[in-house]
Amino acid sequence: MRIPGDDTDRPWRKSRLAARILFRKEAGRMTARDRRIARVLAADKEVTNGLIQQGIYALGIRTRKHEFDHNLGLVGQPH
């Protein structure tokens, strides 16, 4: 839903949504609806990895970034 006065563009909003879904997946709270939306967003050419990364940082991952990536299986085991 578009909020009046929100000047963010559509790809950025969709990428932030994808980031929120990743947060829920990492927390073990991903729903069937989240999976459906994730499939749609994964096929969307406007949603890029770079924008999703920006969304993750915008949602406050900061110091937990490596742990977050590890929990999602995006990086190998720490040495």
C-alpha cells in the first residue's frame, strides 16, 4: 500500500519487502504467504540483490550481518 508522502520508488519498496521476508525466514517465522510473495519478488527484475542488501541495512541488521548471512546459509562456516 502506498503511503501518501512516501517518496521511495517502487523497486526500493519491493526490495525492502524482500528484506523483511528474509528477516522472518531467519527468525523461523516465514509463512506460506511470505513464500508466495518471495517467489514473485524473486522473479521481478526490479528487485536486485543490491537493493535487498540496502533494505536489510535500512531495517537495522548492522552488527548482525555476518550472523544473519550465516543463518540463511548465504556464507560458509566461520573459520
